[in-house]
Amino acid sequence: MSKTIFITGASSGIGKATASWFAQRDWNVVATMRNPDDGAGLAGENILVTRLDVLDDASIQAAVEAAQARFGGIDALLNNAGYGAYGALEATPMDVIRRQFDVNVFGLIATTKAVLRLMRAAKSGVIVNISSVGGRMCYPFGALYHGSKWAVEGLSEALHYELIPLGIRVKVVEPGGVATDFAGRSFVFTNDESLAEYQPMVQAITAAMQSSDGSDRQTPEGVAEVIWQAVHDPTARLRFISGEGAKELLAARYSVEQDEAFLAGMRKRFGLE
């Protein structure tokens, strides 16, 4: 019997690539997005395209119920929906700040809670949260985006302890640069030119972004392959880095081996090994 993956933010980029990747490998796919018309390129008997806005609890519940009705359950959840809000903290209105955390953190939590009851009843499942290299290091003017991704890292790490006894695995995928429209529809930069002290750095950061030719970015399909590996990993391994650039960047700051040893020690301490 085919397994089922439930994906948020599946209209483009990593979400869409992952939906296609799993569907082509005989998984059932629930491809959710705010506007289902954007999912016109996703078609097949094993694909259900349905509406889900992570800021709308009713739409989350309706999408989960639709998945259960169509495929009988959910074996894997990919929390992919998100975007990046950048800019000087002082220049950023509170409604922009709240929305960044509402989408990237609270929307992820709401979707996870809705799916967990099915996985808990089945005593199995995998939850994959899309973080970023920006969940373990930071760039200037990224207080909001990085803050949200560090929150995803923290809640995922705690949740992976919490769900091990229930037969549910938690995985975090940390991509580096990806060749998607993230810098367009999924990127917001706030600037207030009246705050003169910040402008030299704003100009430097803007110039650096414009000078990048994108040659170091991985494809969405490359990330989808890492997600596939994470979903099928039977161990308690938590983090999966996606992309050579990401691996090089994080290797300069962290050791994966030390990270896994620390997590194993914590699991042992609380009787979860």
C-alpha cells in the first residue's frame, strides 16, 4: 500500500519539487497551497491538490480531513511553507514582525498539531521541517527570518525527543541557497531611508545580493532528494544539510558528528535510546 506525504507550500520551489519527486516514486501526495489554482502543474491519481493557509486553522483541518478521506492517513508531513523578512529591526513595523513568526513558526506548529493525532493513532510517522543554514547562523538584517528559523530548529529538537516514544520521527532539513523565486515572492526587505545610520550597510548588502550570479545555488530537486532521504531514514538522526555550499558554511561553525553525539547523549539521559 502506498504511503502518503502531506506538503505545505507546494505551489512552487521546494514544495512543488518534493511533491513531484514523491509522486514519481509511488507515494500519494497531498500538495497544499493557499491558492489551489497554482497547483495546475501537479496532476495524477496519486496527487491531491487542496487549499491550506497556515494562518487559517480551519483550512489546515479541512486539508488534513481531505487527505484522510482520500488516502486513509498521513505517513509523512513536510512543513515547507514560509518566507523571509529582512531589514533593520528598528525600521520594521510590528505587523511585519508578527507575520514572519506567524507563517514560519506558528503556522508550522498548527499544521503539526493537526497531523499529529493521525500519526499518534498509527504509532508511526515522520515530520520534516524545512529550516535553513540560516537556522544555525545569521546574516545582517536577518533578525526576523533567522529568529524564526532558529525557533524552528529549537522546537524540532525538543519535539524529536517528545515523539520518539510514540514511534514518530522528526527531521530538520537545512538548505543553503536554492534556485527558486524565494528572492521574489518569498522575500520581503524593509528599509527606512530616514534612518541614515543603517544605509551604508543596506547598500553593501544589496550590492552583495545583486552581484551573486546564483551559480552556487542548488536545485529544488536537490533539496527534494534530501527530504526523501530524511523521510526514509530509520534512525533518530535529526538534521540533514542540503547543498555543498550549506555543508561548507556549517562545517565552519559546527560539527555534525558533535551534534549527533550530543543528541544521542540527551536521549540516553532521558531513557529514549
